[in-house]
Amino acid sequence: MAKKIKAQIKLHVSAGAANPAPPVGPALGQHGVNIMMFCKQFNEQTKGRDGLILPVVISVYEDRTFSFIIKSPPSSILLKRAANLAKASGIAGKEIIGKVTKKQVEEIAKQKMSDLNTADLETAMKVIAGTARSMGIVVEG
């Protein structure tokens, strides 16, 4: 028989840098989860992706055990990294602050395919291009 899920927690945690400090500690502690065990497992699985903020969905079971799924980084973070930007435009649509190539958009779309609600690469590229446009980044090509 499958374990009964007590709670599902969604967090954004830096890859390889999970620690008991907020937001991880309080979110897991209120459900009685072993925080250090989560931090060790998360850091082990995200080794080599340093600097990225990764969404993680943690399922907490009735017996206080847990499992988690690591999603791909948000499109905005991948676009900022591709365009070498520190932050997005404050007034998108009027201020263009960076450029990415169509090839870079395709690579980001391939990386995000599992989390997007489409199976078509062209549609995924349009989704990523729309995110870029809303951030003040122009797609060349």
C-alpha cells in the first residue's frame, strides 16, 4: 500500500546550497521532517549546478518521511544567464536591456521541455521568447 501524503511543499532553493535556515528549515520543520537529511540529499543531487535557483516539490508522508522532485530552473534565470544580465528590465516593452540568439532560446526550451505544458519544440520556443520579451530581452534571428 502506498504511503499517505500529509503535505506537499513547494520551495525555490539554490542548487548545492540547501541549509536549515529559512525558507527550508521552517517549511520542513512544521511538518516534522528531518531537515538535515533533506539538505544533504538535495545538495548531493544538485551538485554541479551551482548558482541556479531550483524549484523543488517535497512530498511529506504521514510517517514523517519525504520524497522530492527537482524541477528545471525558471526560464527567467536561464534567460538572464544567457544574456549575461544581473536583472531584468523594470519597464519591459519600452527598455531593451539584452539580446539572446534563437539558438540560445532553443537550448533553454529543450532544457525546460519537461516542465512546460507542450510537447512541441517550436511552441516551447515561443513560450521562452515571450518570457524574454517581458523581461526586456530581444531574440535575434
